[in-house]
Amino acid sequence: MIEALVFAAVSTLLYHLGMGFILFLIPLQVVLVRKGRKSFAISSGLALTLIIIVKLILFGRAQDPSAFLTVEIATVLSLMGGLVLIQLPELSSGFEKYRLPRVLRLLITTGVAGVVSVPVILYLRGNEEFLLGMQEIFSAFATNMNRAFTEAEAFNLLSGSGMFQAESLMQISSTFLLRSFLFDYFLLLTFSWWLGTVIGARTVGKKHGLTRVADFKLPDTYVWPLIVSLGLVLGTLLVPVEFLEILAWNSLLIMVFLYGVAGLGILRFLLKKLKIPVGFRWLLILAIIILAMTPRINFIILILVPGLGVSETWLKYRREERSKV
């Protein structure tokens, strides 16, 4: 009981520590692995309550906090709900017969989050208070950036001031966010579930039972969602349809990520088969990850590595029995 309360407090603290937000689900997953369903329910319920109370206090100072508070609560509920949904067979005996592969559970949960997000997005688009608040944020950002460029120009470091306009920045950010928010959700949920499971299992001295990257394979049928999403992306470039653009880009990013992990698994398998030293294998994988985040070069890596994963649909590099991912 005490441990559940402590981890709930840690989760709440992480949520309110800026970038610590991306880690706030991990303590809850650790509790589930270490202590089981009851402690997980207590810890999650308490963390949710504390987060909402803190947000109500913080937003209570604003004149009309409803829109931004809605975003916060919807975000917390969708992430915590997602953590529960992907583990329903483990949390409830009534769902044991629906023990689907883990990747499929994550994809279904992300799809549910996408459906639930539709009314929230429509509400925010029609909320003047939210739109005015966002305009103020981007106006302040544009002003600061233009001031910085103007000062740099005075010292002959840059030429051309007044480059940033609030409306343009807001439009670009909105487009980018809508095309990737489900992908971000998928990444955060996957990372939290995976790391929380690993940490929890190691702290009690048991195996986590997760598939290693070197053994990660996707069923051949997963190539079709990749093809369809790529086709939709290309189609919406010719005939823009916002709903299809959002669906296509998020789906494509998720499938590219999954096939990228499969591609890394193939590389590790081939390096092991060639008897390359373990240290050098890790350095090579780390170098690939760094290159994937390097401008200009990343485009090549983000095609080649997922492409290698896709090619296993026809070229069976690893002939062992498929892992149940």
C-alpha cells in the first residue's frame, strides 16, 4: 500500500516537471509489475486525482481556464486509459481470452485514442478562448525570435529580420501536431509500458518476458497498412483532405517506426551471425540512431532501416520461428 502511494506521488511529480511528463506513466507500470493489479489501481487512481487537483489549482487563477484544462485532463485520461487498455488481459480475468499480440494491442489502443480525440479537437477549434490563448503564445514567440534575429543582424551575424509571423508559425505547428499526435501517443505509450515492465521485473528479480529487438519481427500482413498509409499520403498531396491527411501521416509514421525497429533487429541478427563483437554491434546501432536524428542524413537512414524491415516480408533473413509481438 505504501509503495503504491509513493509511486503515485512520483508519477504526479514527474507529470509537472516539464520534460518529466514523458516519464510519468513509468512508475505506474512498475507498480503493476511489482505489486499486481490492486496496487496498480490504487496508484493510478491516486495519481490521476492528484494531477487533476494540481491542475485545477493552477488553472483556477485564469479567468476562463476551461479549454486548456480540457486539454490537460484529456491528455492524462487518454494516456492512463491507454496503459490500462493495452494490458486488459493481464488486469481482468474476463479479458484473458482476448490476449492479442502486444503490437496489435498498442495499435488498437492508439486507434481508440484517435477516435476519442475527435470531439476534443473539434471543441478546441471552436473555442475562442483557446484560439486567442494560442495566438498570444505564438505572437510572443514570434516577437522574441524576430528580436533575436534583429540583434544578430546588428552584429552582422545574420541578415533579414522580421522573418517570423505568429499566424504562419501557428499554422505550421498545428499541421505538424495533427499529422503526428497519434504517432507521439503511440511512442510515449510504448516506451512507458516497455521501460516500466523492464524496471519492475528487474527490481523483483524476474524475467520481463518481452521480445528483444534482435528477435522483433512483424507479421507479413503488416505491410498492407504501410502501403495503404503511404498511398493515402501521396493521394492527399494531390487532393488535400484534412481528415485523411491526419489519418495517413500518423499511420505512416507508426508503421515506419515499427519497421524501423524490425530493421534494427535484422541488423543485430546479421551482425551476430557474422560474429561481430558485442561492443561494436552496440556502437553501430547507436551510430545509426544518432544519424537518424541528424539533419539531411536522417532522411536516408529513415528510408534504409525501415526498408530493411519491410524487405523481410519477402526475404527471410531470420528463419527462426516468428516471435509473438
